[in-house]
Amino acid sequence: MNNSADPTGQSNPATKTNTNTTNSTNTADATVSTGGERPVLRFERVLAKPPEAVWRAITDREELRAWFPCEVVTDAWEPGARISFPFPGTDMTLTGVVLEAEAPRVLAYTWGEETLRFHLTPEPGGRTRLVFTDETPPDIAARNAAGWQICLGHLAGESIATDAWKGHFDRYTAAFEPALGPQQGPPAGS
């Protein structure tokens, strides 16, 4: 993954980074870095569970069903392992490969054309700081940011209104279009 910021959010001084945020005081919102080959969405959340529990939530097929936007099927979470991502109720299935897996710290894999990365750091009180990044095509950055905001909210145990996606998408579109160009809405049939 070509990411202009490391998982802790420190910008790489050798890379020009343009970061837009929808609300700089709310770390639940995404920022976007545009200094690499493709934009990188970045979310940071502190979750109420320890890293081992969060690791299970991001790797266990049953736990993933509670928050991830599709099924996740793999035989192993190890570099080089193949993953399939069937979307229930559709004919769409993405494929991917595990790039990095260091339990309970780092997990990275491809998700179709995108690269997803989860970086877990222990926090006081048995909590975990999750930094999630999505290296994405530029024209779907707002759509993805809105979707991941909802998904990560579910991971954090938040109650989310069924129509929340549209408001997030509108805010991200306004924030990202100046740097990334026109943004696509939801995929056909969703």
C-alpha cells in the first residue's frame, strides 16, 4: 500500500499530503490523504475492548457479519492467503489477498481494487485505538468514507440511523471533490 501517512497519522515529509476532514474534532470522521498514488481514507477510533477482542472482530467470520459490509471468507489470516468477499443478495463477489497479519496488531489485505489496513494499539483501561485506512480509487472516496463511517460505528457498538449514510456521503462529497474530483454515489442496486 502506498500510504502517505503511517498508521499513527504522522505525515511522510517526502510526500505532499492534502488532508480534508469533515469535522476535525470528531475522530469518527474520515480524513483523506492525496499524496500517494491513490487517495487514502483514514479513520481513528478508540474502542472499548482490548486488542485481542478487536482482532477477533476483524478476523472472525461470525463477528465480521455484525459490522463488515459483506461476507469475508478465507482459510487463514496469513500473508498470501486468498480472500473472497461475497455480497449477500447480489451476484457481486470481490476477491483479495492478505498482505500483512500480525495478531493482534496489524491486518492488511486487498478488497477488490482497494487496500484495507487495520492498526490496533492498546490503550489504558483495556481499550484499543483502531486506525483504519482504505486506499481507494479517487472517484469513490466519498462513498467509501460514508460507508466505512457506518461500518466502523457498528464495530464500535453505536446505534446508527438507517438514513445516516446519505448525510455522511453529502458531507464527504463536499469535502473531497475539490481535491479528488466528482464522486460516485452508491453502487447500482444498493
